[in-house]
Amino acid sequence: MLLRFRGANHRSFRDEFVLWTAASRFNVDSARPVGLEDDPDAAYLPAVVIYGANASGKSNVLHAMRWMRGAVLGSVDKWSALDAIPREPFALDPEAQDETSLFEVNIVLDGDRYVYGFEVSDERVESEWLHAYPRGQARRQVWFERDADDKDPFRFPGEGLKGDKELLVPRTRPNALFLTVAAAFNHPHLGPIHDWFKKNLWFIGDGDEG
């Protein structure tokens, strides 16, 4: 389930924006439990309404989520044939073209919470990260972090992420997401997070994919 979506520098959004589905004390009757052992009171809202004036960016929040889904599912095969990553930075400020676009989700899968996100420029994935909170615990496990400016762009600190991950690094192009590559090679622990985008984050409407 989705608890939070965060984005920046996409279409009509120059600065960071956040969509929350986590419930508050005002949503007692409509909230549904998240299922975290260490935080049994945590809950989310099964439906969220985005309010705003015409041309205020409501549809672009959903477009950013759809764009992130498409990136996770298609960065390996679809981006390889393009001259640039097909992002849509804020168009009213020329400086935005030279800055990264941000996309991040905070989700719960089978009682574990994950924060996955990335930043992209036109040329490459500038950064990418996956942090895990098993059973909802407060202590963060850094499963991987990526920084394109580092001599060794990928870091796998600790023992949180199991399985062969170093073997996937040379298979990851600068303009492809590590999560997409890991799913293509059936990584047992990263595959379910990739599958969440495929099976749980989908849209219905004219011109929308699955």
C-alpha cells in the first residue's frame, strides 16, 4: 500500500510536493490498519481526493506517479533507444532543465515498510535509493544507495539486502534504474518492490497504461 508519494521538478511543479495517504487522528472511522507490528496504530486512507483550482496541478500529481511507474517498468528497454531520459521538468524556469527531477514512494509490503526513490537528469540517473524498515521498526536499513558523481556509484551498506547485488552493478547503464535491472534478473528481494509498481500502482483513463 502507498503511504506517501513525493516529487519535484515535474511539469507544473517546480518545487517539491507530497501526497499523503497516511491517516491522522481525524480519520479514525475511515482509516485502515497498515499492519506494522511495531506500530499497530499506523493506518492509511483507502481513498484520497486532490482538491484545487483549475490549472493548479492536480492532474500533474497523478502524471508524476504514472511517470515513475513507467520509469521503473521500462528504464532498461525503453530508455535504451532514446537520446535522453524522457522526463518533463518545469518549463517556466530555464534553470529547471539543468536540475534533477525527483520521484519517491513510501510503501508497505507484507508488513515491511520501504522508501524507494530516484533523481534523474536528461542524461542519467543521478541518484537512486532503497531504504527498508522491517516490520515497521524505526531503525532504517539502507539496502542500496546510488550517486552518479561518486567514483563507485553504488553502495550496499550492512547486510539488509541479501542476494547477488554486486553482479548487477556492471549490467546497469547510467540511464537505467538499478531496481529495473534487478527485477530483470529475478533478484528475490528487489523483485517484489518492482512488482508493486506493476501490480498495485496503476491508472484507469484515456491514454493511461494499465
